[in-house]
Amino acid sequence: MQLTLGHSPDPDDAFMFFALAQHRIPMGNYEFTHILQDIQTLNERAIRAELDITAVSFHASAYVLDNYAILRCGASMGDNYGPMLVAKQGYTRDDMYSARIAIPGRMTSAFLALQMYLGVKAEELNLITVPFDEIFDALDAGTADVGLIIHEGQLTYQDSGFVLCEDLGRWWYSHTGGLPLPLGCNVIRKSLGEKVIAEISDILHESIKYGLVHRAEGVAHALPLGRGLDSQRADEFIGMYVNDLTVDYGDRGRRAVEEFMKQAHEQGLIPAPRELQFV
């Protein structure tokens, strides 16, 4: 059975699916077509229910659960770290309300967290939407004052001459008394049926575990998507977002997702959250 598998072109997703891409684990009768696109594009495709399995932002998950179920593995969470607001000079929280902020997509969890952090909706902010890997360029060109960065920019922003204004993962951790910030998850099309969903869930679970056991090989596989990261930094970045919470949410991870969606809804930023089920 041929299935489409969408994930973003960054080291942590590549690491998660390393074993699948290189056929290192049994995959039964399934074959996967890997589709690498940025997370905003994958969110939009999930809303249109175009892919069988895909990474999405937790923000986008609020809009796709009619057609998709959340898989029990594959989460990316920032455990006292996460998306960052950076600039050429320091901007305070109060400064953000009038600053031009470059964001990597309106359906990203990073952007949802930004709205929660500032306590305002998108229409009350001065926003510029650019691809995640062009945010530094927008800051350098002066078309934005502050950039909301995701992926490996969290490790390289200082190399590019920027300063940290706020780490939203650190803010969320403090705000919730120690919960990780839910950023991304893997979802699977419900119409595939319970048997296929259960088998795919097991295969993806084994893929993540294989990468963690064969870490050096997984990092080497993911390195070409590191956009300038050396192997040491790529390993550091992968460790931030592929870890025990990725293998299984556990009670703490589930509580984090529930709290994130609950607070976002209470601020009027997403529809009423569904009862979450992990398959």
C-alpha cells in the first residue's frame, strides 16, 4: 500500500523518518512517498486533507481533526525552550505591539504562542509572513523589526548578529509551571481505518526509536537539511526536538497539549478543542 508522508525539510523530521527513508526497519506491505515541504504548506495541505500522514503544527490540528487523528508518537515540544523572537536590538514585550514582526506562517504553533504571549489576536499586530528560512533576511533588509524563528535558527541567530528578545518556550514553561510547549505532531487520515492506522503508528514509533538508538547514522542522514549546521549543532538541535516526548507523549506531554489548546481557545484564537485521542 502506497502512502504519502509529509514532513518539513529540517533535521529533526529527517531524523525521525531516517529508518523509513533508508528501509532500516520492517514496513510490512507499506511504501511511503516522502514529501518535504515547509510546515505552513503542510498545515494548509492537511486542512485540505491531501496527505495520508503528515506533520502539522498543533495550531493547525485544531482545524484538521475531522479528517485526521493524532499519532501517539512524533511530537516536537520545546521543554523550556522553543520558538524565539529575535532582532538586531533588544525589543521588550511592550515594544512588540508596534513592531513589524516577521512570522513563518499564521498556522504555526509558534505564531499561536506569540499571540498568547502578547495577549492579542493577529489583526492587532503588524505582521509580515515569510518562509521560515527567510526571516533573518527580512531583518537584515529592514522589512521587519522582529523575527519569530523556528527550526535551526534557534541555534544560529547570534552568529547572524541578532539578539534574543524572548524565548516563547521558556515563557510557556514558566507560565504553566513546567509544561513543555507543543509545537508539532504527526497526524494520519482517519479514512485509512483502524487496522492500517494501528500498523502505521507502530512503524513510525519504531522509526523514531531506531534513530535514537543509531543516533550517529541518523544525524548524518539529517545533516544535509541543517542549512549550515555542523554535525555537533545538528545533533544538539535534533536532541531538542526528538526525545522521550517524541517517542511517546506521556501524561506530561498530553497535559501540555490540552493546556495549550485550552488557553488558545479561551483567548479566542482557535475553535473549541476536541477531546484529544492519540492513536
